[in-house]
Amino acid sequence: MNLPHLLRRAGSAALLLSLGACQTAGVSTGGGAAQVRPPPAVLVGAGDIASCESDQDEATAKLLDGIDGTVFTLGDNAYPDGSAEDYAKCYAPSWGRHKQRTRPTPGNHEYHTTRAHPYFEYFGEAAGKPGQGYYSYEAGTWHVVVLNTELPEEARAEQQRWLREDLKAHPARCTLAYWHRPLFSSGWERDNPGVKEMWDALYEAGADVVLSGHDHFYERFAPQTPDGRADPERGLREFVVGTGGKESYVFGDPLPNSEVRQADTFGVLKLTLEDGTYSWEFLSAEGGFEDRGQGVCH
């Protein structure tokens, strides 16, 4: 076999090896240019978390220990007052070991201490600008918005303006938002001013998922409008996840579109965010209760 023929064969083999390397998991050739599918992002967390009077926050923190990804908090992170001492003695020993990967939001108990100063000092830049507490970030292909339901009226108006601008600047196919007080809940406390305005903006922008705490139980709603009408095509799916460790509440009469309710367990919600889809899994610290499902972005 002559030298030019050998070189041609060697070149063909190298080309085949190169093509084979491209056809790995997460890559689709689809008859055209190769497209790499981005890896899923994982968010996991809960609200209403740490109290020095209970060890249930340690039980839910152990669930976090075994899950990679971003940890979210849904407010009322450190009882009773969100003070520096509450964060140091109650939150830090449990959920605090995941501080470096936590993207938090404050609750009403953080504001028992003037302007939630200890909350902003504890989490630093991860909590957004002091005095505001709202920000956004990217999780894989998803845009994530974190809002503050504890602001006074004038500051809520500024947050609303920021929210609409942020959504326009990040027209992602899939959008998730979280904050402390829910718009919809089958608990007894249902008067949460300012929350519907945030839902209005998210619904108009085609967002997909909302997470809240405040009520100490787990509840999942079907996709719905800000007015509470079922809307499987464009509605927001809300999860209430006030199960981080503080004692549970009881349910009132179930609201329309409420699909799952559980007030007898502590746990965390794990969300796996993929390109155009998402899945959820509620993990119970005690075992015996799980809630799993999948959804598609608008």
C-alpha cells in the first residue's frame, strides 16, 4: 500500500473518531448542526425554617446535605425575630452549612428586627441590595426572580417597576419566581397585600412557577390566573412550602385549584429545571409522604 493511500485512510479514521466524540450524551445532531442540550439546574429548599426550640430544621437540612444545586429559602428563616443571635444560634448550625449556595428571601419574622438588618448582614450580596431584598439570577436556561413581600407600600411600588423591567430584559422561555407570602393558600391567613400585583406582572410575561412559604404546610396548586381561574395553557403553578422546620399550621377550606395538601410533615421541595420543562419532588424528613410531577413551560 503506497504512502498517499495510507495518509488518506489515517485522515478518514481521525475524522470518524472526531465525529464519534461529538455524538455524546446531551448532544443532538438532528440532521443539521450539532446542538448541545444544556444540563438541568436543581433548586431545593423551603420556608419557615429554624428555631432553637426545635430540631426539625436539622432534619430538613440533612435532606439538603444529599442534594446538589442551589438552595432557596422562602422567608422566616430564623425564629423568632430574625436577629443576629437567631441566625447565629438557630439557622447557622443547620441550614447555614449550605450558606454558600443559598439564594434567600426574607419573611415577616426577619422584619421583627429593624429593616431586617441581620438578614442582609448574614447573607451579604446573595440577599440583594440591603433595604430591597429583590434580585434575579439564571439557573440553567431558566430565569429566576426573587421578591420581597415585606416592603412598605412605596418600596413595593418600586419593586413592581423593577420586576416588570427585569422580565422585559430577560425574556426566557421558562421563568420561576419566589417570595414569602403566597397569593393562594388554603390556610387561614389569606390577606397578603401587594402579592397579586407581582402575579399580574409574571402572568403577563408568561412565567411558569411561583414558590411561597409563610403558611406552615405544603400545598400545590394547578396552573391558574392571578384571579384564581384555572388556566392550564398560561397559568402559574404555585407551591406553598412552609415546611422547613417550624411547627405546622392547620388547613382551612381548600381553595379552588388546590391539588395536594399536607400539614403533617416537614420537608423540602426539589425542582429540576430543564430546557422547556420542569419536574418537582417534595421530600419528607420523616418519610411516608411524597409529591412528584412534571410540567411544561409556556
